[in-house]
Amino acid sequence: MIKSFGYLVCGAVMIPSITLAGSTVYLYPEFRTNPAQFWLAFQRVYRVVKAGTNMALAYLTQPDQPMDDKHYYGALQLRQAFQQNKGLYIKFGQILGSLDIIIPEPYRATFEVMCTQNIETPFDDIERQIQLSTGKKIEELFQTFSKKPISSASIAQVHQAFLKDGREVAVKIQHPWLKEQIDGDVKLISLFTDVAEFIFKGFKYKWLAEELQVNLPKELDFHGEINNAKRIKEILKPFPDIYIPKVYEEYCNDRIIVMEFIHGTPLSDILREKEKHDFNYPKIAHTISTAFAHQIFKHGFVHSDPHKGNIMVRKLNGKQQVVLLDHGLYTTLTEKTRLSYSLLWQGILEMNLDYIKQATNDLGAAQNYKLFASMVTSKRFSDLMNTSMNMQDRLKRPKDQDEIAILIQKAAKKHKQITIILNQIDRKLLMLFKINDFLKNIEFRLGNPIDSCQITYKYVSMVNYEDKIKKQNIFRRMMYKFRLLLHKAKFEILSIVMSIIM
């Protein structure tokens, strides 16, 4: 009897352990010959499996518990695992925390705290990373190098330094082992979503893992970030009040970027303590909205990780400038998506139902045009089409918690339809949802007399006019060009007036 019980206990311990070890070998083949990294990978697998098991039990064995309570419990289990796993899991948690309306509110609220979570790599590891990737010691490359990072995020951290020739620089160094972990970590998250989809037929969030699979390698490729910075610098050249820092490519590689050091104030500090800073706040909001509208609607090449820590404001020669940082993740829209998205916004702004229906169909959301328009704007469709309200009021951000709560409740009721839409549309649109929410938040907190709606309308109407011109005969093209000139003139006059006011 005792012997049989011993076999049972041994099996209960050994079988899961062997399964986890086997899973780790499969997911992280590059760590088979590195015991320390293999053990860390094993722990990450264990934490995710444990969290997934606890979540599954809560959803399957407690039929009388409210769904929101199950969601909160599941979100806490998953967040705890992600926080302990660190690295790329922090990035995944930050994505979940930023997806307003798209995922159940308990998950978004629980993961929102991870959007400000920082990971700091000890200086000894940073020093080793620099030497391994450059073949030179830190003192051979830099005159001075600050041991304390000035900022740290899920992918990398930034240190202040001076080159041998005296130039002040910001040195962005990737956290060690992230590049080696990425394949295994993404496979593990994909496996997690596959199992969840198999157990819960209503679970349709496999696209989250697919997004990670596409975007994380881009963020870990610092050569790609350098190219993005050069391209966006060219795109934003017409706007002197927007600045992209110079990159010193001769000092860069796939894990290190050395760029011009900018003395400015992070947008996060400005929003936290506006009274302490001497900036023109409406103009900051106007500049940021213009920069993103120009990227989205004119070029279809968009900075896809906008947050308050990636934007600085400075005064140079007495003039205010917005500085865009961190160019690791950009989204490139296809021509069809760019034009259809522009048409959708023109339809929303003009309350043109035909435009909304056509654009929604072209973007893949089929007959769910009302819900899709609400997802894009975070507004009820009845408000979007309310003829008694002006453009700004129809699209303004909710000001109080009651209004936000109503929106969340309505989104929860449409959860099934939302997941269907998310699995139908071009996934690149998800980044645009995130950007819309970011811009609304900035505008709401800084104030903007011209309003981002007007900026958006300026761009989408011009883009759509230009697209129509290409499809018409000579006479109609001339008419469209004339209307376009009038349209441009109107906004140029408006811009001049606003620049005088601001």
C-alpha cells in the first residue's frame, strides 16, 4: 500500500516536471547547452502553465460566479506570471493594458499598471552586453558613461554618455538574452492562446499572439529602428516644430543605438505637473495630432508605439519643439487600407453613411459598420450620427467616469461581435485604434483649440479628393483639383490664425 502510494506521489511529481522540461527543450532549443538560461526558461514555462491552469479551473468549475469576477481573477493570475517572467512578457502585458474596449475591461484594467512598469538591467550586464556586441570595452568607445539609466523599458534601457570627441549621446542598449528568448517566448504565448481557444470556444484572441510574432522581432532589430528613424525624419521634414534625433550609425549595431542626446521634458512629466512647465500646451497637442495624421493618412507609415515616455518637448532658440523618440515599431499600411481608412473617417466626420458602409466593407468588417465605427472612435454610433451636435462634440473624449462606464458596459454586451471583427480586419488597424485613444487622451489633458477632428478632416478630405482625381476624366479632374485648392486654402488660413492665437 505504502509502496503504491509512493509510486503515485512520484508520478504526480515526475510526470508534470518531465512534461515541463520537455516543453522547455522544445520551445527553447538554443538554451539546451546553457544550464542557467535553460533553468530560467523552465521557470517561465512553469509560471505560464500554472497561470493558465488556474484560469481554466476558475472559468470551468465556478458556473455561478459572475463572469467579471472570473475575468479579474484570470487577469491577476496572468499578470503575476508576466511580471515574474519580465522581458518580453512585460511588453505583452503593456499591449493588453492599452487595448481599450477591444478586450474585456477587467483584463485591460488589470494590465494597465504594466504600461508604466520598468525593468532595469544591472550596469555590469550592460557593460558586458556592449563589449560582446562591439568587441570593445566601454571606456574605448566613450569618454564618460553614466552607470544609472535615464530610462528603462521592456526591450532596452538608455544611458547618457559622451563620445571621445565630446558629443553628448543617448545610448540605447537591449536587455541581455531577449533576442535569444524571443522565439521560445512567442511560441509559449501562442501555445497558451491555442489551448485557450480549444477549451473555450468563445475565446478568439489568437491574433494577439500572432501580433507579437510579427512585431516583437521588429522591435528587437535595432537596424530596423535606425532605418525607421531616417524614414520618418524625411516624412516629417515639412514640420519644423517636430524633431527626430540624429543617429550615429558608426557606433550602432543590432543591440545598441547611439543617438543625439536631447535636453527636453518628457510628455509624461508635463502631463503630471503642468503648472511647473512653461510650454504652450494646446500647441503641443496640435503638433502631435498633426504629426500622426500626416503619417497615417498621407504616407501610411505610422509610429506604432506612441506613449507619454516616447515624446519630449523642448525649447530651441526660443521656439517650442516636439521630439519623437523610440522608432522600433512602425506600421506600414497598404494603399487600399490607407484609402479605406481615410474614407471611413471622412464618413464619420461628415456623417456620410454610404462612406462608412463602403469603407467598413473594404476594411473587412462586412455588415458590422456601426460597431466598427464605434471601435475606431470609442464612441456610440448614435452619438457619431447625431445631427444636433457639432463635429467636436460628436467625437470628444468622455469627460466623466459615468460616461466611460456606459461605454464599457455596451462594449461588454458586444464582446462576441467585437472579437469577430478583430479576426476579420487587417491587424494593422489595431495599432490605429491605439493611436486614436492616445491622441484623444493627449488632446483632453492638454487642450487644443483647433481640435484633432479638424486636423483629421483636413487630411482625409484631401487624400480622398486626390484619390478621386485619379479616377476621373480631364474635366472632372480639373473640378476636383479646384475644390482641393479651395480646401487647402481654407485650412492654410485656419492654421495661420491658430498659429497667431497659440
